[in-house]
Amino acid sequence: MKPLDETDDTAAEPQPAETSATAKIAELEARCADLNARWLRSQADFQNARRRAQQELEGALQRTLQPLLDELFLVADYLDLALAAPVTTPEGKNLAAGVQLTRAKLVQALELADVRLIPTTGAFDPAQHEAAEGRPSREHAPGTILATVRPGYTWQGRILRPARVVVAEAPPTE
């Protein structure tokens, strides 16, 4: 039998098996945390690579389509000029009807490619419109679009060509 003033130090000291199990658990938890952090970094890297690839693809597509679309916009401008010409003969009216149908089909084809006309009514927006001229107007507020000189187009929300417009100015003071 042991005396009361002596303490049993063997119970306080960890056993070699317990020490190795605790160390092994700590090592496995650290390794698990490290693997989890690596996995999260890999996921983030993958998402970034996918986003960059998507941006590069969209940029390449726009660079490829831009010259073709510029030429098609020019064709639309020529068709608009043809439609603006005065028509007096029945043959001229038939020709104008054919030009109108051709222009409508071109606009429809552009819309299928997600190319949209920029609206040219209401207030002037420098992000979408280009002021070709300013005209004094008593009937319209300054900054209101009065006429369209050349239509503008967007593709997937990006401005391909700004609309060129005539903008109302304040009339000169007398």
C-alpha cells in the first residue's frame, strides 16, 4: 500500500500507445486540412482558367466577326440610301419594295446573330450615340435625339458601331 502523500505519476503520463495515436490523429488532421486547402485552390484555379478561356473565346469570336459585320453594316447603309431616293415611277416603286424586303431580311439575319440596332429615340446617350450635329430647337429639350444619320449596332451587349445622331441644342438667346 502507498502512503497518501505520494501521488501516482503514472496515470498523468501518457502511455506510448496513446502518444503515438494522438500524434497520428494530429498528423492526419493536418494532412486533411492541407489536402482540403489544395483542393480549394485547385477549384479556384479551374474556375479562373475556365473564365479566361471563355473570355479569350469571346474575344476571338468578336475579332473574327467584326470585319464581316462592318461590311454588312455598310450594305445596310447602302440599302438605306437606296430607300431614301425619291420614287416616282411604278418600276421604281417595285424596285424600292424589293430593296425594302432585302433590308428587312438583312436586319433579320443580323438579329439571329444577336446583332441589335441601337435605339435612336429619346435622350442622347454618349455610351451608345455619337453626335454628328447639334441643332437649336425650341420644341425639344437639349440632349434629345432629333434624327438618325447612321444607325448603330450592338452584339451581345457590346457596342459594335455607335449610332450617329442629330441632337437638340438650346436655342440661341437673343
